[in-house]
Amino acid sequence: MAKFKAELEAALPAIWRYAYALTRDHARADDLVQDCVERALNKRHLWSADRPLRPWLAKIALNLFRNGLHRDRAHLHLAYDEAGDISDLPVSETHMDARLDARRTLVRVAQLPEEQRHALLLVTVGGLSYAETAEALGVPIGTVMSRIARARHRLKQDPQPVQLRSVT
Amino acid sequence: MTHAEDFDPTLHRYADGEMTQDEMRTFEARMEANPALAARVAEVMALNEALNMAVPSPQATYFAKMISNISPDISPRSAWPRRAVAAVALLGIGLALGYWGGVTRSAGQGGVPESQLLASASAAHMLYTAEVLHPVDVSGDERDHLKTWLTKRLGAEVRIPTLTQEGFSLVGGRLLPAPYGAAAQFMYETESGQRVTLYLTPTVQMAVTSLKFNTHDGLTAVSWQDPHWHYVLVGAASRSEMEHLAKRVHGDVI
């Protein structure tokens, strides 16, 4: 149990970042990850201690996201200050531009075909290896690679600016 | 318009850190001979960086709390007291600042709890500022050597801030163990011998935070993070004085 909890805690930052990239919203990422933790705790007998936890959690998060279950749940939200809180510090304009561009890129990723989007986000934002991503998505590593290649190719092909929109 | 290199699997394995050292060397040789490939790699890396910048990274304590909130019996105590205790057991000193750093909010991203960083930085401060004969490994006279050496050891470009306008000259610096890997410590002192130290260690995940203050027993620690480094500035000075120094350091290292 202690090992499970430690692994869970170690895996959650990656899962949260993946969830944030999917939902582009802090509260919804929290909901998704909390549901994911709840499910993982309830189903932990299905997890064997010699297997890495991250792919399994990623799979749970992906399923929850697909099912849209997390939208129906009400959770207490922990007080949280944006990691990007830079208000006290002098910030250059180029830095702000970079942040805006980054946000736009995330919005464009959301418009990729589902399978490409999940492969790309698990690897780049979640920091999962190709092998872990393959396990999470239930496909061969070669498929993960080709999905990532297609995702990146598509992002290059489609550079027109996308209107920033807020997510509710 | 299709480019063959877009679908070259080695390109993606390279950009995503899936290669062995040997494979990387081979691929880098290929890149040198193929500008189109090199340009595409740069694009893909920029895309990765943009995605990572768009996604915040809550600190580890955030998830410890989340887990214990969901299932109170699985984590009877939240994570920070144990971390603080561990830090104290390891370091002996640095207790107060470390503990306080854990109680307040943490800037330690990606598994580096701020309490540990504060404990390490303040322990190193107390240990070495008390030294009269050997306060540093490399003296401030050898600034360039110090910079080259620490950059090499820490794996990211180290910039040594200048605080002469504030009346602090560089005594020198040293390499230290850190909670995860290594850290550099730079020591500065005034003509009257008042010493401050700047502790920096590479970040695990990219994030930018504002300045945070921790004060205990006359010692003030100011900590913050930029995309590449965690910084902790420690000194026996008032909060406003330390804030002024920290802002100068921050402006110098950008």
C-alpha cells in the first residue's frame, strides 16, 4: 500500500499535465485527476507491484476523459496558485508572446484527430516514454510513433492562427 | 507539400529523448549533413517546448494533499512534515527554514519539494558563511573558471550575478549535493563582512514562480524558480533588503 501510494504520488504530476492539456482548464484537470485517483485506489488490486503505474493511470485518465464522467462530479478544489504566477517579476514582452503562442499551440493540438492528440500529449506533456504510451493506448510502439509523426506533420501544415477561446 | 523527414521515426525518437547516447551521436552526425532534417528537428523541439510552456506544473505537495483528501486513511499525515523531517535528519541543520518552507507554499516543481531546497540552501549557508579560512572552493577572482566549472558540473549554463552596486562582492563559489543531483553556491560579502549566499540547482520541470520569503531566527531565505533553475538566496538581513538583492539577482541571471 505504501509503495502504491508513493508510486501514485510520483505519477500524478505527469497525469495532471496530460489532463490539463486535454481540458485546458485547471478545475477540470483537477476533477479528472481526482476521479482518476479514486478509481486507481478502488481498483488497486488490479495493479501488480512490478509494473509501472503511469501507463495504467494514463489509461484511466483517458477513459474518464472520453466518457466525460469527470464533468458530472463536484469536488472541492484545493487552493492553488498558478505555477505561472509571474506578477511580481519583470516579464519581457517576448516572454508574454511565447506564453500566448504556447497557449495557441495547445488549442491547435485539441483539433487534432483523437488518436494523434493523445499520443502526442502523453509523450510531450505527460513525459511518458513511447513504451509507456503504447501501453496506455493499447497499441504497438510503432503506432505511437506514426501517430506522433502525423500529429506533428499536421500541426506544421495547419499554421493559421486559431482564435483563443475560453473553456467553460 | 510533403517532407520525407517529417515521417522519419528517428527524428521523433531523438526529439522525445528515446535514443541511446550512441544513437544520438549518429543522428546528430546525420543532422549536420542534412540541413532540412536539422531544421525540422528544431521545429519539433520548439513545438515540444511550447506545449510544455502552456501547461502548468503543480508541486508534489499538491498531489499528496489530493490523495489524502480522497482517502484519509491512505495518508494519515500530509507529505510535508515527513519531508521536512527527512531533510533535517540528512542535514542536521536548516530545520526551521525547511519546515517553514514546507508549511507555506512550495515552489519545488516536479518532485523537488521546496522544503528540501530551503533546508539544503540554509544549511549550506550556515555551514560556509561561518568559515573564515575556506568559505569557498573557487575564489571570486577566478570568476570565469568558476562559471565554466559549475556549468559543466550542473549541466546548464550558470550565470554568476554581480551585486557590487549593492555593496556585495563575490567571495567565490562551490559545488554542493542537492536533494536531486547537485547545486552551486555563490557567496557574496560586504566590506563589513556581512555574507549572503545564492544557492541554485537545475529544475526538473519548466515553470516560473514569483519570489517567496521565509524568515526564521534572523535568517531570511528568498526562493524562486525560472525555467532552468531553482534559486534560494539566504542572508541575515531584513526582508526588504533581501528582496532588493533577490530582484537584482533575478534581473542579472535572465
